[in-house]
Amino acid sequence: MGRNFLRAVKHRTAMVWNIPSFPILLLLNFMVGLSMSLFVPFSSIFGLDVVGMSNMAYGVFMTIMAVGGVVISTYIGKLSDRNISRKMLLVITSVAAIGGYIGFAYIRDYYLLSIVAFFLLGMASATMPQLWAHAREILESSEVPKREIPFVMNIFRMFTALAWTVGPAFAGWILVLVDFEGLFLLVALGFFICIIAVVAFIKDEPKERDMSGKQVVLGKFIFRPYIFANIVAMFLLHAATTINMQNIPQFVTKVLGGTEAHVGMIFSVPPVFEIPLMIAFGILATRLDLGWLIKLGFLFSFVYFLLLWNVTAPWQIYPLQLLSAANVAITAGLAVTYFQNFLPKEPGTATTLYMNAQKIGQTIGFLLFGYLSSLLSYENVFIICIIFTGGGFLILLTVGKKKNAASPALHDGVR
């Protein structure tokens, strides 16, 4: 059994590496993930302790950035599924990221930062879904069997996890040496390297069909009960995850008496386990129903927050991060393929649909963190995470069940 599993891992790993242009896409995914992992875990420290925002003002600020991401990336996602060069869009979004993070390095005025966050970082947020959509297009045109696509996309997501393995701990060290100015300039440098790689190595994949002048009727599609239930569940999960990500640095440093080094270590532990778990769950996804694996990820998340609510020292969070890793390995890796299967002919729109459920969840999560952390103690903020993930799990069990085909083809959803 063990030998067969290792043989399967070796065979599939070789298959992924031999897909045309996939190695450079893996590198790009790592670089974008690394750039994000340097900032996101420390965003609440930047806003509250460096810029001097109140908890509510910080929640509004992060909401502005999330709304910019939803609005702009949705528009870019629709453009990318028509006759618009995805390569050009990757360059544009990366340039926006460079401008945005350079602005964050030097601007300390709340309103100017909000403008930069909405427009530049909102546009930059489209970089990741465009990379994932491009990867899906390459897979569709390759000789990779359809049943292997969830595994390959999970490997793709694994490189983001790899970036998060080293990013937060590295960022903690950078902050000690050069503070947030140096950190943001380093993030901008990462996106500059991405531009060079895109221009030098990425080729536009021909669109499977001409989508110019056509439009996906997402309203008719989204409000199908099964699909809407999945969107709401993902929204709740990512709201809880966002609240947790903003709350942990404050909880560790102001309640448990920890340091930024503890925070960096806490965010670096899960990706260590995510990598092997993504491989394992990716293989399982070729044999089991994706819907049941997604439900399992929600259950892991619910148990994680329940236990996190009861910790009394920073070190106790470390082993709990294994549950967080299992959740991420499923819901952040397989969920992309899960949503892409909803709209198999429009991977950019489908990927953006999933990521917008994530971003809208983040938007509410930012607002709730700002509001709740000004009313409750940081440890009791985790109660909301427990309620949200438990609610999402129950929604998937009761409403989010697949009835007929694996993925509705939406033949009536394009005009």
C-alpha cells in the first residue's frame, strides 16, 4: 500500500513537471505567494501600531482594499476570458502591485493609503486568479487526463503554501532589520521579478472559443441553490479565516505576551504540513467526490477554532496549526478546481467567482474584526470564527449537495 502510494506520487510529480511551461508558472505562483506572505500576517500590526489607526478605522481600511479587489478583479476576470491577452493582464496587475507597495512603504496618511489600497492593490489582487486561470487553460489543452486536473491544480496551490512556509518568518526578520519600509520595497521587488518572468517565458494560450460580445449570465447561475450554498459557505469560511489572521497577531502579542517572532512562526507552521497534505488530498481528489473533501476541510476549520479559543500560551498554537494546514490544503487548493468545474469553459470567470467569495468574506471579516475587537477581548473574537465555520459546514451538509452532474455546464448561461 505504502509503495503504491509513493509510486503514484512519483508518477504524478513527473507528469506535472513535464507539462509545457508549467515549471515557470509554478515559480510565478511561488513568487506571488511569497510577496503576499510577507505582508498579510503583519497587516494588523502595520495598520494599528505603525500608521496608528483605531481598530474600527483599520477594519474599514482593509475593507476598502478588499472591495477594490472584488470590483477590479471581477472586471479583469471577465476580460481575461474573452480576446484579451492574459499575459498583458498579468503584467498590468504586477505593475499595479509594485506601485501599491511602494506607496505603502512611504505613505502614512490614512486617506492616501486607502486610495492606494483600493485602486492599485485592488488591481494587484487579480494577479493570482489570472495565474490560476492560465494554469487551468494550459491543463485543458495538454494531454493530462481530466481526472488528474484536481491533483495538478493542488500541486499548483502547493507552491503558494511553500511560499507561506518561509514568508512570514522571513518577514519577521526583515521587520527587525529594516522595518515596514524595507518589507514593502521587498514585496515590490518580488512583483518586478514576476514581470520579468511573464514577459520572458509566458505565452498566451488560444481561447477555446471566441467570447467577444458574449456574456456569462452569472445571476442565473449563482442563485441555483446548490451553487449559492457553496458560495455562502466559502464566504463564511474566509470571513472566519480573515478575522483569525487579523486577530492572532494582536492576541499573541497583547494577550499571551508573545512577540512578532511568535507570530511569524505561527503563520509559518501550517504551510510545512500543507505541502504533503496537498499532495495526499490531491491524489484522493482523483478518486473521491470533491464535495465531500470540501466538507471535511470545513470540519477541520471548525475544530481548529474551537481549540484555538482555549489556548493560554503562544506555543500551544503551534500543534493546532496542523488542523489549519489540513483545512487550507483542501479549501484553498481543491476548492479552486471545484469552482472551475462550475464554469469549465470560462476558467477566468470561475476562478474569480471563487476568489470573490473569498474576498467578500475577507471584506466582512475585516469589518467584523475592527468592530468586535473594539468590543470584545481578543480571545473572545474567536467565538465568531467558531460560529462561521460551523455554520458553513452545516450549510454544505444540508443545502450544498450535488444532485445531478458533477458540474452544471451552463449551456443556458451564455448569451
